[in-house]
Amino acid sequence: MGAQADNGLKIVIVGGFGVGKTTLVRSVSEIRPLSTEETMTQAGESVDDVSAVRAKSATTVAFDFGRITLDARNVLYVFGAPGQERFWFLWDRLFSGALGAVVLVDTRRIDDSWYAIDRLEQQGIPFVVACNDFGGPHHTPAEVRAALDLDPYVPLIDCDARSRESVKNVLIELVEHVRRLLESRSPASWKELV
């Protein structure tokens, strides 16, 4: 992709620690993603709760970045935010100028998703919720929607962060959700969304 894209559209991937944000960015990016992963140390265990992600050996300390060219004029920039509470201060910077966001959820740890949803609602950023498949017990969409107290208009979809096609479907759903929101509002209010 040359420097000819007219529209760079920013999407942010958020969610709890170890839900698959880095994996999602890697699976869908057309370029080798920029990643700020560092090896986890024992010192970090006293700061971050790793009990639910024992096999995790690296963690994002700033953000992940990938790119998807839609056509000659449009490109998606995908930013994966760090999930640990100590890095949440970075989220507002990542949200700046974002078209929308994906909240990636591990349904075994629903509580880890609250902060992401709260921040997006406070910022007024359109988002979808994607339940990453880690195996284990399956929850119906109605159960997940109720557990997260999601508004009925917020799209909720299943995904596998390791699958490029699955992630593409999540991003398509987000872009369509933003389009529906724009179409439902007067042109004067569009600046609130983009």
C-alpha cells in the first residue's frame, strides 16, 4: 500500500488480560504487526492477576498495531490495547480518533470486560462485543448479553481470534454497526461518532 490512501480508519481492540487481543491483530493484519510484547516475569505476577492465564508467557506493554487495506483509498488501522489494569491509562489515547472498537471477551472471565465497556460508553465510541472461543462451557448470546448488561443495539458475535476469516467478520460487523448508527442520526451529529 503506497501513501495514496485517502481514508485511514482506526479501530481499537480492547478487553481483559489474556483474552486474545494480540492474537486477533496478528491473524488479520496484512503486514507484520508492530507488537510491544514483553516476557512476563515473576515480578509482574504481584501486579497482574495471572491466575486465569497461567500459560501466558508474554504480555503487551503499550499496544499492537496492524493494517488492512480495503481498497486503493481506504485502509483500516487496527490497534490492540494492553489488558492489564496498570496500562488502562493508555486506552484514552488509543481511543482518540477511533471509528469504533471491538471488546474481546473470554466468557470464562466475563468480569474482565466491564472496564472496557464502561470506558467505551463514557467516550461515546461505537463498539461490538466479540466472544473469543477458548473452548469450555458455551454460553448463549442472551446469557452473555445479560451478564455484560449490554444495550440491545450493541452487536454480540462469536469469534476465534486465531482465524483471519472470523476476525474479518468481527471487523465487518463493527463497520456495519457504525454505518447503521450514522444512518440513524442527523448529519449534524455525525461529528460525535467520527
